[in-house]
Amino acid sequence: MGPAARLRAATLALSNTLRRSLSAQTNGEVRITDILKSKFPHASAIKVVDISGGCGAMYEVHVESVEFKGKRVVQQHQMINQTMLNTGSIGTESVKEKNSLSREHIE
């Protein structure tokens, strides 16, 4: 692939990423966000992104909550996965977690 073709491919990838970031949430993103909001009512931030190109096969989840205080990362992931399993939301889709305790709650 020549330099011009690589530039077109990079521009197209950036365009798709930008378009996706400016668009409304998918139904799956909204559903998972609602589930997480109900399970983690004290969360200061919840972000769900379909990273499978919009087909709903894999989601990246970021949750900042005081509920994670004192928990190891693996325990935080287990809390998220258990929530999704208990609601029947994990099955066809996969969840990649990014859990954290909000900095404002650390102090």
C-alpha cells in the first residue's frame, strides 16, 4: 500500500471514529448504561461504548464509583461482570471494563 492509500485509509478510519463519537448512543449502549446506573447509583461517571463497530458484539465500559473503594481491579471487574450476568445482559455481547474510583472520592 502506497503512502496515498495509507493516508486515505487513516483519514477514513478517523472519519468513522469521529462520526461514531458524535452520534447518539446505540440501543445496546443505552441498555447497558441504564443497568449500570441502577446497580451503581453513586457512580460519578458511567460510559459505555460499542467497540464492535456498532453491531453490539463488544462494549467498553468505564465506571467511576465509590463502590470500588478498597477493591482490587479484578474485584471491580467481577462486580461489573456479575451485574451484567445477573441481568442477562452478557451472552452474545462482551464487556471490556475500565473501572476506577473517582479522584474526588480518593481524598
